[in-house]
Amino acid sequence: MEKKRDIILDILKKDKNNLYHLYEKSITNIGKDTYFLVKKVKNGSKGSYNKSWFTENRSSCAELKLLGVYFENKKSDSLSFFEPEIQYLKTADNGKIKSLSLFPANSKNLSGLKKIFPHLCPSALKNSPSFGFGDRLGIATPGHIRAINMHKGLLPVFAQQSIRELTRTRRNYRDVIDSAAWGIFQEGYSGKWGADADHLKDKNNLLNAIKSGCTMFTIDTSDYLNEKAFDGSESLNSNKNQSTGNNQSLSFKSIGKTNNIKSLLGRYSGKKIKIRNYILKYDEDTIAALFFVYGKALDFVCEIYNFIKQNTPAFDFEVSFDETKTVTSFEAHYFIVNELQLRNLGFTSLALRFPGEFFKGVDYVGDIKDFRRSIETHGEIANKAGNYKLSLHSGSDKFSIYPDFYKHSFGNFHIKTAGTSWLIALHVIAECNPELFREIYNIAIDSFEINKKDYHLILKLSELPQSTSGSKDAELGSLLHDNRIRQCLHISYGAVLDKLANEVYEVLGRNEEKHYQFVSDYLNRHLDLLQ
Ligand SMILES: [Zn+2]
């Protein structure tokens, strides 16, 4: 490979107007041809970074990166997959013509590249333990790869984005998957990987996710949960009376198409199941509460599952109950799984609501013993009830609970992180361009109240330093160790990118290796706890 590298570098020098950086790990030989990725680091005419490249496609540095094909003598047929050729360079060596062509690293050319390298397409990961690396900026995948490469037992989900994140970053599923695929090509990763349409709540977005090639679908049930039923005011008897009243949403007829309360009573009434030291008990009130809380949500899950099944050959399906106030009881866990299995729904993972608080970007808040007690029994239920993974959301920085989660899920888990890669990017900016970091901080403070609306955090604006003026340039990075500041910056990405996307991408582009190193180091701290 080294020889090819030298040949390619040699030919690239023939371009007197531009300077290139070759991503050596991307160099791959297929048949007679060699494929690779380069970045234009200096544009000859301007003698410096051309900023407009970033403006063109702010969500990835694709415009700056180029797909290269090296070939000897005859042009390969595969070159017809790519267009437009923006550079052709050649050299003659003992009668042999050595050439290379460069093409934009865009979505269209990626489609061509996938025909040659099928591993650039995501796939279903099924029962393998897995880890989700949300990448809001779309440039962190090489860092994620370096982290996962050191943990061979885990499969990565490199593309993972919720609608909330897509909206705020003005990206779409296709772009998220493409960015991950280019990162994979750049880094020479050849393993399996997944693409998660996270927290889906409706069919429109689902259809988009399917068309864009997502391989994992996380169904958010929160709009269909009736949590009020758990406060005791809606017991079986009071609901029997309401079924003919105005409150139609709670009537027996309108909840649960495929199930009714009678069949549930028949199925669960008086049932006792021993799980470790705990006995799941189903009396009439418990069954009624489960029916009223989860009935509609289960119908929704089934409808979505069947829809995906008709449209996608192989996929991972996650059912999520995490974004709710009510901690998932053991009875509810078993009930949900049992009902889904009765409906032949082959889900891959299940996200429960665990006790404690899962704020973004900071460690677990709560009593670790409570979490341990919870995961011990939930893990045992999952182990007994079926072949699915327990999924932990908002998993970034939850260092204190990883060991218990790993142990008691029997290594059968999925974990999602997202905002942490954004915070790492900000750390790089704090060190490489303090002035830009200060600007970002100001935006985060100014937009805090708006950003906060969509996120679960109890932080108040008054608890935050209102500016960075109290910190010297060299101290800015350490602000990211402050949990209050972490949370504030964590939710600021939309507002920051609206104003400073070019600047953010430029600093990270210039300091690419440092960025990858920071990402990989920080995520390794997570992954190291999962073994
Ligand atoms: Zn979640």
C-alpha cells in the first residue's frame, strides 16, 4: 500500500495550483484500480482556505474533500460512476501511463462508490451489542471509528439523528448517512454499521427515513402514552364508567385495537412471575392501568412496525418508552414485551425509563443503588423474556452507571450518545480559536431559554456565567468540565450553527486530527466501561 501512496502523492504534486492532503487509510485497491480520499488544503489561486466551500454544504466538508481514482494505462469502467471529473493528472513511467482523476465527494458519487464498496451502506445489526454515535456536525465519524476499533465486540451506529436534531441542524437523513459513509471511507473502516432514525413519532418522517436508507428505527411512544392512568384516579372501575362518557380517549373501545381489557384480564389476572428476588404480580387494577397507559402506544408500535416491514427487507426496530415521566415498572416491562411478542413483533431493542435523571451531557443524577436495583431486575426480565437488547438513551457521560448497565443487561445492550460529540467539537474550538468559542458561548446564553424548551433539563439561566470574560484563553477548555455549562452548550447547537456554521466547520476542518483524537479519547472513556 505504501508504494501506491507514494505514487498517488507524486502525481498529486503535478497540480501546481493546489495542495492536497491524502487520507492514507482510505487507499483501497479493487482490481486494477485504487480508490482514495483527498482534501484540498490550499487553493492555489487564493493561497488559503476557500471559505465558500463550507457555505456550499455546511453539514459536511464534502465540498472540500475529493474522491480519487488511480489507474494505470486504460481508464476503468467504474469511472463512469463518477462526475464531474474536476481534476485529471498523469505521469508516464517506462511507457506506463499512471493517471488519477478527482471527483467531488458528494452524494451522487457516493452512490457510485457504494456499488464498489458495499460496506459503505449501513445494515441491520440485530442482536449484537451496539453503540450509537450521534454526530450533529457530520464530521466526527473518523473519531468514532478510532474509538470503536479498540472495542471489537461492539457494533457501531454511526448515523443516528432525531427529528429534533435534524430540524435544528437543517440536515436530513440522507445527509447524515452520507456524512457517516464518507467518514467510513476516509478511515478505511470495513465493518458493519447502522443508521438510526432516532425518536420517530410519525409516518411522514418514517417514510423519509426508509427512503433515505436508515436501517434502524426507534419508535417514540410518548405521544401515545396515557401516563395519567398511573396516578390511581383511573382505575379499572372508574374507567368502566367512563367508557360511555365524554372521555372517549379512555374508553375501552377506543384503546387497543387488537386487544381488549377482557383478553388482558384473561392473560394476566392473578399471574405471578418470579424474577430474581422480585415477584411480578398482576391484579385487576395493575392490568387496567397497564392497558390504559400502554394500550394505544402498543397499537401505534405495531402499526409502524408492519409499515416498515412492508418497505424494508432487514432492519433493527427499537421501541422507546424513555421520554416519559413515569419510571417503567417491572410489571410494565414484562407486559410490553409479552404483548409485542404476541403480536409477532420482532423488535431488536427496548428503551425503558429508568429511575434517576438522564440530563444531557452530564453523568447520571440520582442514587446509583436505585439504578442498580432497577437494571438488575429489568436485565433479568429481558434475559428471560426474549431476544432483545436493553437500550440506554442520553447515554453520553453516564460513566457512573455504565458498569451496572453492562453487567446486568448481560452484555445485551444498545447505548445512544449524541450531544457529547458536539461538546467535544466545542472543546477543540475552545483550544484552537478562543475568540470563536467566546462568540459561541454568548449565543448559547442568548438562546438558552428557547433551546431549553425541547430538552429535559432543570438548569436556570441565572445559574450560568453570563459570559466567558472571567476566563483567560487558556482556561476556556476547562469551562467544559462545568456541568451547568455543558448542559447549556449541549442544547445550543441549532442556534450556534445558524449563526456560525462556516466558522465552526472551518476551525474543525483545519484541526481535523486533533478533533478526531479528542472524539476518540472521550468516547473511549465510555466504551472502556463496557467490557
Ligand atoms: Zn430517548
